[in-house]
Amino acid sequence: MHRLAHILVLISALALSACGAGRAVSNAGGNLFESRQGACPLIGILADAHRMTSFYSQGRDLPDIRYSAEINDARADCDYGRAGGQRYVYSRVRLDVTARLGSAARPDPVEIPYFVAVVERMTQTILVKEVYTLRAPFDPSRRSVSLEDSIDRIAIPVETVADGGFYEIIVGFELTPDQLDYNRRREET
């Protein structure tokens, strides 16, 4: 039994290093912490919030759709460094989104809110959550757009280069309760 536990720990460590190896940087000379590669936080798209549909009125039919958006991909990488004596893993997040106007919508630009949250993986505790906005530049000739956005510096305090793997970065659209309910009902069908 003890041997099995040791093998599982080794497999977990290998999986973490394969999924989250990051590029290290040095802000403080030849410090071993900054010169080694370390685990990066994993990144994920929240299933219930990967899609957003904005409606004009209380109706939920096709003519009521103002716009819809979908997160197609989320990527992250990281560096390790120091600031003010504290060690950090600095993560960068890249997001790819497709947005479409509804069939009866006016071709005006829209603001699409999304969030980025840092979660402690073991407890699933949200440590910090920030809301950002994507601008979809719709016009009469563009009723569908592909968007890319990036957050270049998410700083997570850590003790060692292995600690970055203890965190996860979750992204999704900032939904109203009605939009969340709409997504969940849509997934059930």
C-alpha cells in the first residue's frame, strides 16, 4: 500500500510538471528560485460560463438575441520572480472569443464582460476574481467577429517553484443569473 501511494505521488508530480512547466526569470541575480523552471497554474474555462447570450427583452427566441459570444480557447504561461522580498509566479492569460450579432440586432459595438479568477486547487477557494471587458466592434459589414484579449500579469505569491501548480486560473463570461440559467437549460437539451 505504501509503495502504491509513492507511485501515485510520483505520477501526480510528473503530470503537474508536464502540464504546467513554465519559463523562469531572474529579478535578483543568481537566486536558485528564479533560475529553475517551475510549475505554472493550470488554466480552465468554466463550463457554465463559456457561452453568453444577451437578449433585448424577456423573450428567449431568436429575434430577441442582441448578441452571443463563446470562449473558444484560453491559454496561460508563467514566469517566476521576486518583488519586495516576496516570491511570485507571474501568469499571462490569452483568450480567444467569437461574438455574433443576433439576426434582428443593430450593428453597434458591444461590451462583453468576462472574468479571470485565481483558485486554490485543493480547496477550490477563489483567491481573487477580476472582471474585464471585451469590445466587439460590430458594424453593418461585421456581424461576427473573432476577438483576442490578454491579461499580462497575474501575480500569485508563492514559497517555492512547485507552488504555482497548486493554483488554477479560471476564465468565463460574467453572466447575469438569467444568462446562467439559460446556459444550463441549453446544455440539458
